[in-house]
Amino acid sequence: MFTQEQIQHLHQFCTKHYVQYYDLQLELVDHLANAIEQKMDENPKLNFEQALIKCTRDLVFLALPMW
């Protein structure tokens, strides 16, 4: 479970990356939180910020076109 500050950090992350619609932010925050939790379960040495970085790298990779 994440703290309120960590959830707020995810919302700020979305805003910083131009996700301006609140309903879309809620969905993205939920997906990011689940992905972060999974990364931290897989590697207990990761903290929240490290897991977030790994998750965002995964998102960037998935967003790249596959030619």
C-alpha cells in the first residue's frame, strides 16, 4: 500500500507529463501504482522512486513504434 504522498507524487508525475484530464490521470495512477507494486514485489530492494523509474522506462519502450 502506498502513502498519500506517493499517490500525490503519481498525480504530479502525470501532470508533469501532460496528462491533464483527471479521469485519465486516475486510470494512469492506478496502473502505475499496480506496476510499481509488482516491481517492488519482484525486487524488494527497490524503493518507490526506483520502481517508478523502471515502470516509466517500460511505458516509454511500449510507446515506441515497432518497425
